[in-house]
Amino acid sequence: MKLEVLVGGLGYVESPRWHDDRLWLSDFDHGEVLTVTGERVTGRLPVSGTPSGLAFAGQVLLVASMRTGRVLRVGPDGATRTWADLNGVAVGLLNDMTADRHGNLFVGCFGYDLALREWPRPGPLLCVGPSGEVSVACPDVTFANGMAVTERDELLVAETPRRLITRFRIAGDGALRDRTVHADLGHRQADGLCLDAAGGVWFGSPFTGEFVRIDADGRVTHTVPTPGRWAVACVLGGPDGRTFYGLTAETDLRRYHLGQSHGRVECATAPYPRATEGERWMVNDGFRLDT
């Protein structure tokens, strides 16, 4: 696989999603949710408090607003309101999120203050139920980062500082059971991740500058180098599900904190198409950002 630049000139980009025949992503530095169609940005939605994780529920786009501690609901007219207030339950900034087929939304948080260079410590992984009720799905996940739901109702979570991808079984009420290590990543620290139809997991490994695929047994099968750039997050999409979209950033920790990253969307053809993930409640909602 060889990456080609699709869109450049972005800030620190995260949380890519393929939905409604378009790529969706969050731009931290510019405070926007973007849509990309073809080779250009076709929509921009300003989001207060820095947008992070994205999901789709019924007729709404859901956005994790990192600094306000809220999950925002975006209606078909682009207006936003609070879907769930996680203040007092979340610890530190909100992070990535994903949803299951029952309408449960899983939201990660930092668990500590990254800006103060605090040492990583476990924090809560939260669940927002279909009616907006908030609960702690697991109290001690260390920097819950990229997440995905499998067809078998399992939640995969990147615990970045621990260099692990952790697996849970999702109960019908959103509780997480049977915690186990899905993959020990050795020297790599996973950020955003996605699933393919062959049981593989792709993830971004920012500090080693590469996207990595592991198989169902946790063995590395593919690496795609991103020299000089953090490999942040990835998703599979396109008409046949085989387009690999990788979000990268020319940055370091200093520039990340100053909002001075230079991000881009890169793409390649993947060996396997995207999985039919356990997010089957996501439907075409008619919401458009297109300009």
C-alpha cells in the first residue's frame, strides 16, 4: 500500500468516519467537523469546545466536544444542542467515541490533564444510552482512544499509553463485560482504529509514524510508513469499502498543544474491504454540510 495525499492544508485531524458516501472528520485546530467528497472539502461545521469523536444516530450527527464535556447533537439544519452532558462523570477532556447497534454511545476521556504533562492514569469509559442517560461502562481505562464495535457486539478500545487494544463484550444495557487483551502492540501506541471484513484491525501509530494492520490473532500483517508525520487515525470507505483513508499530521507534542499541526487526508487501496461493524443503527439521515 502506498499513500497518496487526498486533501492537505488541515489542522490536527481525528476521528474519521465513512457515512452517506462521504468522509467525515474532526479538525481540532480549526474547531470544525469536515466532510470530504472526492478530493475536496465539501462541508464545514464549526463546533464549540473542539470536536473529537463522531457518530451518527437516527437523524442526527453526534460530536464529542472535548473541552465543554458534552456530546452535541447536530440536526439536519446544522443547529447544535446538548445530547449528553458528561461533566462531573468524565475526567479530563472528552476523546473518541463510537456507537453500537442498540443505540449505546461509548465515549472515552483522557483521565488526566495532558496539557500539564501529567502521568497517564486510568479514567472512566462512559456510556450514553439511547435516551441520553449517562453511566460509567468501565471505570479504569487508560486514555481510551480509538474505538470500534464488532459484529459480535464486542467493543475494541485502544489504551494508548498501555500499548494495548482491549476487548469487551457489550451487554444489552451498554455495560462492558469480560475484559481481555485483544492485542499487545509492543513498542507501538495505537490511536484511531477501524475494522476490516477479514477480521483485521487497522490503527494509527503516531510515534512510530506508521499505520498498522493486525489480524484476528493480533499479529502484524501490514505496515504503511508515514515518515515525518504522525499516523493519527484511519477508516475504510469508498464505493467498494476498500479505500483506506489515513489522517496524518506534521507535528510534535509542542505544536500539537499550540494548535500548529499540519494535517492531511491520505488514501490508498486496502487489501480487504471495511467490516460491517456493530453500528448498524447508523442510517442515512439526510444531514449535509455540503457547500
